[in-house]
Amino acid sequence: MPTRDPAALALATSAAGYLLTLTALAITAIAAPTPARRREARTVLALLLNRRP
């Protein structure tokens, strides 16, 4: 039985977007062609995970 709760849908959409952002940044931090870009991606990833860069 599908649920039609707008708050649950908004939460699920937000969580999925956040996880996709973290995944994209993690891949960028690993596969970026230059060290500067890898460093920047790692810094942003650390900020999103509430850790010190």
C-alpha cells in the first residue's frame, strides 16, 4: 500500500539528494585529475560530514 505523506516524500528526497552529493564528491576526491581539485573535493566532503578539513 503506497503512502502519500508529503513530509515523508520530502524527507526521502532530501536524503537521497544529500547522499548523491556525498557520493559525487567522494568520487571526485578520488578521481580528480589534479591534486588541487582532489584537495578541494576532500575539503568540501569533510565540511559536509561535519569534520575538520
